[in-house]
Amino acid sequence: MVAFLLPIWLPLFIFVVSLTLIRDGRPLFYSQKRIGLNGKPFEIFKIRTMLIDTRLVDDLRITKNGHFLREWSLDELPQLLNILKGEMSLIGPRPLLWTYKKELDPEVEKKRHSVRPGITGWAQVNGRNELSWAEKLIYDQWYIKRKSLLFDFYILTRTLPVWLKKEGIYTKDGKMMPELKVSAESEKNKSQKQISFS
């Protein structure tokens, strides 16, 4: 599947990188530490969509070019390299930030990361960033329980119309997805109960 995508991916990647260089300059890429298969860390690659100035809130840091790339998910193109390295799959739960490990119950975290993270997944075709974190984790749980080649193919066919309609890029109020963070222990216990794998 990846080999089939390479002739499409390469010219598109060159175009997007060139466009970003002209509009936003360097650096072109950035990486983030994410949770991978079996809970091991790996570096995910993305095309930069924000200003480097960290004094601004994230929603104000997104450049005009960055909005365009996010609308079409083109900032995710470098993740094909993560697939080639064996760190990601085309289909699977989206990889969480490494700092989110402490927010999940160890059993939930272990089972969620029993499969490779993906570029698209069941949560992405059912609302993406319009979902709450609890809803996303429930969709991931549902996927892991029913993972199969046929199910992956179905998700792939669902991804194209979602991508063309530019659905779920931001939250329902038009903002970036907030961090996965549970401050109170009672709220954390409630959240873990909602996403139980039992």
C-alpha cells in the first residue's frame, strides 16, 4: 500500500515543502515525541504550520499557509517516513503526545498502544477534532477490539470523503484541540471508567 502511494506522495510532498518555504520560510519541519507501539517513544514528523514565536497562544500562531495545510491535512505528509521506519501504520489510533502517558490508566494505555499508531483511524472518520478526548479514546478502543484488514480498508474508504469535505479539522468552536489533561483525581477516575477496555 505504501509503495503504491509513493508516486503520488513524492510530487505532492515537494510541492507542499516548496510552498511552505516560500510563504513561511525555515524551519520547514518539526518533530514531536509521541507514544508508539507497546508504549515506546518515537519522533513524529510534520510540516511546520505555526509561527516560531511561542509567546502567542497556539490558535494565533497558525500561519495563513498553516491553515491551508491543516485544512487538507498536508502537514501530515512527512509521516509516511514514520510508516517506512515501521513506527506508524496507515490505519490506527492517532499517536498521542508522550506527555499524555501520565493521563491514562496504565491498563488503558497498554491496550491502546498494542497496535501501531496511524495517519488515519476510526476516530478520524467519525468526527476527528470535533470529538472530546473521551470520545476519541472510546473510538480507539472500538477499533482495537475489531481490527482487521477489512475494517482497515473500510476506514480508508471513509477517509477520502472526510478529507475532501475538510471535516473535523478544529473543535466545534473552531479552535485547536485542547491538551489531554485531567487535573482532579475524581475526574480522572471518571474518565478512565468511560474508556475502560472491559
